[in-house]
Amino acid sequence: DVKQGNIMSFFKKV
Amino acid sequence: MLELRLVQGSLLKKVLEAIKDLVNDANFDCSATGFSLQAMDSSHVALVALLLRNEGFEHYRCDRNISMGMNLGNMNKMLKCAGNDDIITLKADDGSDTVTFMFESPNQDKIADFEMKLMDIDSEHLGIPEAEYHAIVRMPSAEFARICKDLSSIGDTVVISVTKEGVKFSTKGDIGTANIVCRQNTTVDKPEEATVIEMKEPVSLTFALRYMNSFAKATPLSHTVTISLSSELPVVVEYKIEDMGYVRFYLAPKIEE
């Protein structure tokens, strides 16, 4: 199964 | 007091055309060094980062850091009223809840003021770490746009694979499959027509074509596009804006569960 990644799981809030 | 005069006003028109469908509302941040924006799309799958450095403006005055929340659709409506050869000046007074776009025709015989309401936007600023990418592909932006458009008539996702053979764009859909391979090609008349592939390690990632086609709306900003790929990192699709900065799009890959 292929799921769309979320940008916030790669880049953290500053 | 903010006053930014951009002789090549068409650049700002092109920037808005490139990002307005991806992001609805965004804060434009203005500091002594430049005019920038960072915003995610509403589903938090893609992020756009814009930088227009101060030295690219004919006149650049920004007395203190300011963040101006704008609806990009409304901003685009205003900028569409500027001619392609017009000089565009952005003006805002300290504490004002409006921004003024001034359009001057090249021979100064027509001057227009458009004042737009600013808005308060709660936006999250993300830290984008420096990364070593496994592969960096530079190719003509029109070629990349063509590939994304062609593949999206076959499938919804694109697998971008870089090997020593070149960069392969693949898709599959109900009607069949498609593979487009671009090999490194530096024997061209103009440098912007070259395809240059720097590969440290082979890499293969899957992305939604819908987003790639949205990024390709930045094609008029640059003859070339740079695609930076690493496994388990968002791809970076960068359009350099000559002498001024860039528009970078980050897109989270699709992940096998």
C-alpha cells in the first residue's frame, strides 16, 4: 500500500 | 515604511502565477535582505519557498522586518492589471493593514495604484535542513513541464529514478504504462538546453503528478529546473530567478506502508 507523505513529518516547526 | 521597486514587474506576475494555485493565503516576509515567502499547500504535502533578494530591486527600502498576510488569488487579480513591461512598486506604511501595488508603464505615461487589504494569517514556519542529495538533475524547464503533462494523461503518480543511465520518469494507469528516460546531454548550443545529472547514489521516489504539474507553472520564470532527490526526503524542484533568487517547491514522496 502506498501512502502520501506529509511535509511536516520531514521538516519541523521553528 | 516599505517600498520595493521592481523594474522587471513581469517577474512578480510570473511568481504569482506559479504559486497561486498551490497556496491560498500566505505571509510575505520582508527584511533588509529580501522579500520572501514560505507556505504549505492546504493538505501539507507540498511547501513553496520564494526568495527575491534586495539587490534585484531597483529601490529597496524596508525599515523593519514586516510580515504581510495576503490572499494570493486576490494578489494575482491585482497583478494581472499590470502590463508585462510595467515597473511594479510595493508600498506599505508601518502598522497599515493594506499594501499598495503601483504600476508604471515603461514610458511613464500611465501610473496606477491598487490597494489591497492585508489579512492575519497563522502560518507555521518550517526549518528546512541542509541536506546532501543523492542525485541532482538540471534540465530545461520546458522539457520537465512537458514530461509531467504527458505522464499525467496516463497515470496519477510519477516514479523518478536516477541511475547511471540517466533520469527516468515512469507512470502507470488504467490504459497502460509510460517511461521517459532523459540522458545527460551537455553537447548543446546553449547551456540552458543541457541535461546534467549529478549522482552520488541511485535513487527512486514516487510523487503525485498533480503537484508536479502545479510546480511546472513556474516554467516561465526560468529556462532550467533543478530536481534534487534523496531517498526518504521531499524532492526539491527549484526554478532560479535570474539575479534575484528562486522559487523552490518541496514535495513529500509517496511512501510504501
